[in-house]
Amino acid sequence: MEDEKKDGAYGTPQKYDPTFKGPIYNRGCTDVICCVFLLLAIVGYVAVGIIAWTHGDPRKVIYPTDSRGQFCGQKGTKNANKPYLFYFNIVKCASPLVLLEFQCPTPQICVEKCPNRYLTYLSARSSPDFEYYKQFCVPGFQNNKAAAEVLRDGDCPPVLIPSTPLAQRCFPAIHAHKGVLMVGNATTYDDGDGVRKNITELVEGAKKANGVLEARQLAMRIFEDYTVSWYWIVIGLVIAMLMSLLFIVLLRFLAGIMVWVMIVMVILVLGYGIFHCYMEYARLRGEAGSDISLVDLGFQTDLRVYLHLRQTWMAFMIILSILEVIIILLLIFLRKRILIAIALIKEASRAVGYVMCSLLYPLVTFFLLCLCIAYWASTAVFLSTSNEAVYKIFGDANTCPLNGKTCNPETFPSANESRLCPGAHCQFAFYGGESAYHQALLGLQIFNAFMFFWLANFVLALGQVTLAGAFASYYWALHKPDDLPAFPLFSSFSRALRYHTGSLAFGALILAIVQIIRVMLEYLDQRLKAADNKFAKFLMTCLKCCFWCLEKFIRFLNRNAYIMIAIYGTNFCTSAKNAFFLLMRNIIRVAVLDKVTDFLFLLGKLLIVGSVGILAFFFFTHRIRIIQDTAPPLNYYWVPILTVIIGSYLIAHGFFSVYGMCVDTLFLCFLEDLERNDGSAERPYFMSSNLKKLLNKTNKKLAES
């Protein structure tokens, strides 16, 4: 049971190499082609960013623009005294196009004030209110057309609804009005001349606007809470950091106790479950209807019905008993491997203690990831705001041969097009563009997302290789810490960048391809939700599941490949193959260690997050009498509490990610140590004394001395 199966199915075990003393320093560059591709992709990414920044205008996101692309309320423009944007049909702002272009596909004009009364064009046309109504028509509107022509050409909105300005945009607000009638489920307005128009969509838009107003108030209150509680939030995060450090230190001494307490608790819980099922089974004896079988009862929507059957509790009892027996048998046969996992966790604590600067490395990864996110987000915004207002000729399809052609609204009245199409108008059609750049915007957005995934995965890979190299230096130091390099973390970081940028790019590229495919599948899945094609939905679900599993497997394989790269300096494919075969030769040890460490890390995260979260709850809800006057007054006490909880989890995750990388690195080194060495004077083991005791291994040279 001690040694795993070591035949040729999973490669050849590592052989003794007298020159191997840990991470190889004399190494060469690997996967140079991928390094070149990454550099070229980065150059292309920078070019895309420059092009986007040249064409895009993020002010479209912040400041409103009318249909002619002119900003509202900005000094030095025609609309300097018109700060608000008015939409002819605000319902069209609910179009998915808004998410991509940050513009509504409806005519928009800048106005001095939002409408404060309910009016229709037909009712205002023949009343003194028309002068008021005209300010919401297109600039330069002259009342020299029939009402039908004005509404057809989009010169004026068909109806005005009382609106409220929000972020310099006019959003409808619901107000009762005598002209609004309810006809069944539809809302109509009567213009006074017996003409009725359906405005259900406008009312729905008004309801959404009310929700936006409430959201704005909520956002302002949350911002106020942050301004008065940020100091205490920082203190809570510092406490989480100190608790994470303390937990890692205690784990060195209490790992064994924690694992065995967990195992005993699982056994006791399952035992109680078996006892409870038996008691329920015995209690139902003799009750009417309790002996009906599950097959006879069939499927019932109310699942509580099954709890009144003896057969149900018998099934539960059998299932729990099987689980109990399986766990006990696993403990009997895998007890030594659990002890090995505990010993490796303790050894990881020592390694982290000797390389304390490794706990600060997540800050480097966090900083680089922030750069990637900032560049991706800014490029995405600039690309999304690169579209321009497109104007087309609208006229009689029978008499105007240029109907639907693009035009320039400034020069159209005097251009040849107006003479060829008398009565036609050059109107806003949509936001977009017909140039090659505008047609390539979707592809550029996909490239932007792909490069973000690639660079983010590269940053994570760089961190994993750096930490793996530092901890491998610790393991392969025969006399710890005397043989440990002076700056193991910095040396590992420089080796990774100098020699293995291509290998890191290769692994990150594979993962990025899978991730961008998953994003596309999610997009297609959203599009298919409206369709009633069950086979397509089933196929999409299967594809999403398969690619999710593939991404998890690639992450696991990449992680171990990076460890091999850090130790031996081989290329990505060779490292991945060697790591995979090494793990497969020790598959049981891998499974046991993975589950034990996962549980301990989960326990640590829950302990830290729970402790800090409870402390924050009692503090911000003024439940600690000693410091009741210290806690700031808040609109929503859950705002700082949730912030502290999320921040504490991220901090704990950062610390435990270093710890997890240390455990994985030491584990692979441990497996290599068993295959390379035999404990003789020429081939001594590098593992700790605790691991040698568990495996009944000794170094003869040390034993003799």
C-alpha cells in the first residue's frame, strides 16, 4: 500500500541525478514562439487601444448627446443652455443596443427643462400650448406640415409625459391625468379629437424611471455610509489580515487535530443520521398508510408525503449506513496517506515561515490584475463609444430612388439628394457606422475580451511559477534553512520572466481560448432563451458543462505544469506531461491530499470571514455597549458589514492561495524525492523528519552519525 503503481502506463519514474540539488539555475528559454506571439498580441492590443481612444469618446457615457452627436449643456457648444436630454420614445432605450453603444436608437434633443405636463401633439397643435410643445421638437422645426407628416418624419414627439431629470436625462414619471384612460390591459390617450394612441410602452418606461430614481437614492445613501465608515472598514480588513496570518501559524501545530476532529465529527453526524432514520422507521410501524411502497405511491409534487412512509426512512438509513462504512474503510486503508497530507501541511507552514515575503506576493498579482482590468474596461468603453450617428434619407419609396441612403443633415437641404427626392428628409437612423472600422467593432470587442483573459491568466501563471520556485528551493535544501538561497522569491521571479515567459503564455493561451468559448456559449444561451427549441437548449447545456469541466481540468494541469517549469526549466508541454504522469503514479495520495487541504482552507476562510463578519455586525449595529458611541451612524448597516465580509474573504483567499501553492509544490517535490532517492549516503531523502518517520524512511548517513 505504501507505494503507488509504477508501471509504464504513466511514464517512467524519475531517476537519480547526482547534479540535481533543487530548481535548476542553468536553464534556457522555453516556448519562444509563444513568447513572440504574446509580444505581437500585446502590440496589437495596444494598437487597438490607441485606435479606440482615437475614435471613441467616453463622454457619451457621462454626458448626454443629442441625435446629431452634440453634447448637452457643455460650454462652447450650440446646446450650452440646454443641459437635459429628451428622448422622443424612451422605451427604445430598453433595447440591447444601449448596452453595446451607450445610446438609445430614438431621436434625441437637448432641452432647457424636462416636460412638466402631459400633452399630445394633436391636442397641442391647435391650442396655446403649442409654443411650449415646440421646444421639444427638432431644432428649426416649422409648423408647415400636416400633423401626420410631422409624426411620420419624427419632427416632434407624439406625446409629452411629465418627466424628472436624472443624470441630465429626462425620464418619465407617472402622474394621474384626465387624458389617460385604461382600456383592458392597454393604456391609451385621447387627444380630444377622438384619436386614440397606445402608450402602454411609455407608461412602462415611466415605471422603470421611478425604479431608477429609487436606485439613485439608494446609491447616494450607500455612498454616504462609505464616507462615514471607511476608516472602520479598513480596520476590519486589517483584523482579517492578522487573523489569516495567525491561522497559518497555528495550522503548523494544529493541522493534525483539526483534520481528525473533522473526521470524527463526520462519523458522528452520519451515526446520528442512521439512528434518527431508525427511530422514524420504528415510529411509523403500525400507522395507517405507512407501509405503502414508493413505487405504488409514484411521483408526488409535495415531497413531505414521502416522509410518512417507512420505506423512505429505510432507504435513508441504508444510504447513510453505506456512507458510514465507506468512510470507515477509507480511514482504515488510507490512514497513512492522511497522516502524510497533515505532515505536508505542517511542512508548508514551515516553508512559508522561512519565505515570509511570499505572503506579500499576492499584492503584486493584485496590482497587475488591476492594470489588466483597467486597460480592458477603458478599451471596451472607448470601443463602445466609437459609433457615430448615422443619418438616412426618408422619403416616398415610389418617388425617391435614394430612400434609405446615408446623408449629412447639415448639407442635405442644399445637396443634390434633396432635389432628386422632393419632400424627403435626412433623419437620424441609428448609432453605428458604415466604415471598415465600425464594421470591425464587434471583432475588436471580442479581441479585447480575449486579450484580457490571456493577460490575466498570464499574471496568475507568473505568480504560481514564482511561488513554486521559491518553495521548491526550500524543499530541496538538504540542511534547512542553511542551504536556502538568499532571496528565493526574487530569484524565482526573475527566472520565470527571463526564461519561461513563452511557457507561461502557452498555458495562459490554452485557458483563455476555453474561457472565451465559454463566454460565447453564455451569449448564445441568452439568445436561445427566447426560442422554444428544447434540443438546442439541451445541447447548449451539455456544451457549457463540458467546457466548464475542461476549464477546471486545464487549471489543475497548468498549476502542476508551472511547478515543474519552476523546478526543471522544461517547456510547457514536457512539464505538463511529466506532472500529469507523476500525479497519476500517485493518484490516491493526490486525491487524499487535495480533499484534506481543501477542507482545511475552507475551514480557515469560514473561520476568518465569520469571526470578522460577526465582529463587524455587533460593531456597526451598536450592540457592543463599550463602544456604542464610537460606531458611526448609518443609513444601511449592512453596507460596511458586507464590505468587510467580502474584503475579508479576498484577503483570506490571497493568503491561502500562497499556502495552497506551497502545499502543491512540496507535494510534487515529495513524490519526486521518493522516486529519485533511497535514503543512502549517496542518495539521501530531502523530506522532513516527520515525513520520513511516517514512511519508515531514514537517511543512512544521518543515522550512522
